[in-house]
Amino acid sequence: MYNCQQRDTRWYQRLRGMTVGDSLRARLIRAGFGSAGLQAVNRILLLILAIILARVLGAEGYGIYAFAFAIMRLLMVGAEAGMPALLMREIATSHGREQWGLLRGALRRAGQFVTLVATVISLIGLGILWWLSERFEPAVVQTIGLMLLALPAAAMVRTLAAALQGLHRVIIGQSLDMLWRPLLVLLFVSIMFLMWPEWRQPQSAMAVQVVALFLVLMLGALLLWRILMLQVGNARPEFRTREWLKSALPFTLIGGAAIINNHTDVIMLGWLRSAEEVGIYRVAVQGATLVAFGLQAANAVIAPQFARLHARGDMARLQSLVTQSARVILLVALPVTLAFMLAGGAIVGWVFGDEFAAAHLSLAILALGQLINAAFGSVALLLNMTGHESVSAHILWQTAVLNIVLNGLLIPFYGMSGAAVATALSLALWNFMLYRQVRNRLGLISTALRFKSL
């Protein structure tokens, strides 16, 4: 009798484990397809917007807009203060453990901190811009000034998106910045440029960004409030402010290094070369990001799963998830890279206009760097979601400094091509160093083919 009950118990446990595993797998598959579809829509919207802006504003006007946007991305490091990534991890962990008070407390503190810091940075930036206004053209000053007004809203949109993703609303969270914002900008820009041709200037395009960000911020706040009422209820907030601030510092350093690696080339090219060259190079950068489409889509979905599986100590399933996602990422990246390397000039010239065909060599170099990035898998995400964010931050800052040095050395002599080489080399080294840390600290192989000898 006892043996029968024991066998029944073991059978039930195995069946329950299979059910839970199948449920997680099905949820990941659905979220993966949804995220991939959203990423595809985002790329299409951004591409259409870039084409309109490049053709209407020309290389110089588009270069001013791109330069201001790159500065905005750099300032976002301080404005966010590492909170979106930390908030996603804390909400995912608290949700998995049903610690509703901590969940609400983390959300409230993150919102307060981001709002305060982003507003202070925006005001300081406006003061510096006013002091230096006589050194720049009016179009540059006005475009950067509007960008600074949009900074707090942009930081809060990303914070709300991270909170929604931590609450299992991955697609809803992603859609704020990836669907609704570019869709609104594209709609407003198209109407404005069509009805009022005299407004075809970079500062007008940036003004549209400001309006769209505030509309998306209101939408995100409403969605988060409704989801919290359904899942969390009126749980009393609990706070671990000191612990969260301590953890936020590495995430801030990680974000800072990542932004430097992603935007140093555009900012330094704008500082050392002409706005026209910035506009052409920005087209190459946008094209190369299509190579990392699979990596970005996968990361948004699997980030909370990395945190949950590691917290449970289920390293076998974590390794399986890492390997499967890395293979999908590489398969998506390879054909795009080949197309850009073989026919990038023709593609860019046909899509953006003959003025931008000179981006071919830079596009090929950047695409190769992004292919290497995809081949190493989600290395930074693995470290960040498993409590090793300080290690990731240290490596990212090393490669960020290298990126600045290489851009400073190569851009004066080789222009766009030098910026592309500096960025691609820094990206490759960054991935290799992070890969070694993932293998040594977590015992995981992040690459699709699992090269243990690297």
C-alpha cells in the first residue's frame, strides 16, 4: 500500500513538473513570437521615419537631429540611474515569491528617483545650453533644447516599460517605446511635413518627439495602474531603499558604458566632423542594428526568466534556455549581415537616396561587429539578471574607455570608417570578456555552438 502511494506521489510530481515546464515553454514561445513581431514592427516604423527625415531634412539636417538624439541617449544614463533594469529584476523576483509589498515599494521608489534625477539633469542641461548658445547654430540649440525637455518623460517611459515586463506583460511593456512612440512620431511628422513644408527642420522633428513621449507616458501609467489593481491589489508598500540604491549603482554604470559604446561614435563624429557626415553615418548605424534584431527581441522576453531560473537554482533549464535563444539570435543575424556586406551601398542609396550611399563601408563594418555580438548570445543580460551586474559594469567601462580612445584616434583620419572600426572592435572585445565571465562564474556557455575552449 505504501509503495503504491509512493509511486503515485512520484508520478504526480513528474506530471506536475512536466506541466509547469510545458507551461513555461509555451509562455516563452508566445512571448517570443510576440516580441519578435513587435521588434519587426518597430524596425519598420523606425526605418520609415528615418527615410522620411533623411529625405526631407537632408544629410545636414538629419545629422543635427541624430546628434541631439545621441546626446539624449547619453544623458538617459544619469536620468534613469539604473532603475529600469533593477526594477525589472526586483519586480520579477517579488512577483515570483508573491511579495506584493516589496513589489509596490520598488515601483514607487523607482518612479520617485527617476523623476527627480531626470528633472535635475534636464534643468542643468538647459542651463549649460543657454550658456553655450552663441557657439552653435540656432537649429542645433533649439533641437538640443527640445531634447532636454523630453528627457524626464523618456526616462519614465522606460521605467514603466521595465515594470510591465517584470509583471509578465512583456509585449505591453515593450510596446510603449517600441510601438506607440515611433507610431505617433511617424504620424505627427508625416502630417506636419505634408501640411506645413516650412516646418521641415530638425527642431520640428524633435518637438514631435516631445509630444509623443508625454502621450506615451500617460498611456503607460494608466496601463500599469490597471494591471497592479488586478495582480497586486492594495498591498502595503515595503521599502529596501538602501539596498536598491546600492544595486542601482552597478546598473547605472552598466547603462553608462552601454550608451557610450552605442553612441560615442555618433557624438564624437558630430564633434570632430560635419553634420552631413553624421547624417550619413547615422544611416549606417541604423542599418547595422537590424543585425541585432534577434538579440534584442530575445533579451526582452528571457530577461525575467533568467532571474527566475537562477533564483530557483535550476541551472540545467537555464543553460537550455540560453543555448536555444542563442541559436535563434545567430540564425536571424547571419543573412542580414551578408546582405549589408555584399550590397549595402545599393540598398542604402535606393532606400535613403544617393546622398547616403557613401555609408556602404561603415555599414559593412558595423554589421560585422553586430554579427559577433549576436554570436556570443545574451552575455551581459545573463550577468545582470543573476546578481553579477558589478562584473558586467566593470568590463563594460573598460571597453567604453577603449571605444572613446579608438574613436578619438581613428575619426580625425578616417571619418565614418574610423568610427565604424572603433565601434566594431570595442563590441567584439566586450562580448568576449563577458562570455569568459559567464562561463567562469555561472558555469554556462552563452554561444549558440557552445565553444567551451574559448
